[in-house]
Amino acid sequence: MSAETPAALDLFIRLRLQFRAWRGTRPFWAGLFVLLAGIPIMYFPYAHLTLGQLTIRMSTTAGAGSLIIGALLVVLGISLWFQKHVRTFAGTAAILLGLVSLPISNFGGFVVGFLLALVGGALAIAWAPGEPEPDTKYGAAAGNGGTDAAPAAEAPEAPVSAEATAGVDSAAEPGALDMSKSNEPYEPNDLSETSPVNGANGRRSAG
């Protein structure tokens, strides 16, 4: 195997992927069917069939009309590839031209061009652009860079009963102020017994 074979294969794959992406953004098959419908409609009125010494001419008096219908179908098919916003008009026109080709162009190119025009026109009318898929990697959106983790669910808090709340309120810490007696005057615990309230005037009372 030569060294040029892998490079040529890579080029073929790249071109194939580019054509696939281009084809997916437009009514490709509708345009192809409409384009192919114009070929038999244009060809058969000007064709000659020779059987031995016998030459059969299939042209009709409306040969110019067949040529115009076929050329218009070809133009509509190409327009569907490069001007996808006219798909509704082009599809409707292709169906009408296919119907007109029945009495003008040998039954619409022996029904072949007529059927291709109907199918292509219907596909063109029914086609709609798809929404682009988000660029994802490893299941995470590209906008987050794939590094943002889902927030952890917070654990539900355990319900606190009324009895436990009452027990906490009743059990006061040592050294804490009893706020239930806040209306009474505050008297400090004077251990030196020198307070005038004790009536000792700074001296320890005798026995």
C-alpha cells in the first residue's frame, strides 16, 4: 500500500462528511427528484426511436412547451438546493408543472417525470429545517465546559419535637442569667458582707 492511500482515504472521508452536513441543511432529495423530473419531460418529445428501418418520432406539436416545463423543473430543483427558503413556492410550482405536463409532454414523460415532480414537490413542501443539536461532550453541555457537577442535594433536617424544645428551654446553663426574673432588681452576691444592705457597715457580724 502506498503512502498516498491513507491521505486519499482521509480526504474522501472528509469530503463525504462535508457533503453530508451540507445535504442535511436543505431539502436535498426534494431538489433531486424535481431536477430528475425535468429530464424525461424534456427528452421524450424530441427523441426518435428507430426499429430497424422504421423511425418513430415521439415529438408532439407542444414540443416547445415540454422543453419549457422540463427546464423550469430543473431550475426549481437547483433552487431547492441553494435557496431553501423558496421551498414552499418551488414545491407547489413543481406539482403544478407536473400536472400540466400530462396533456402537453407525452403524459408527463410517460408518467415518469410526472411522478417524480409530484414526489419532489411534496417533499419540498413538507421539509422543515431542524434545530441544531447542542455540542455535548461526555454527557455534559459544552457551555459548562464539562466540569460543572450537579449540585448535591441537601439533607433534610430532622423534625424537632415540642418536648425536646421545652426541655432545652427549661435546662439553663450554669452561670447563665435567669431572664424569667428580669423584672426583679438585681442584687449581686456580695461575699465580703460589706454591703450596706447586710447592715454590717463593712464589719463581719458577731456569732
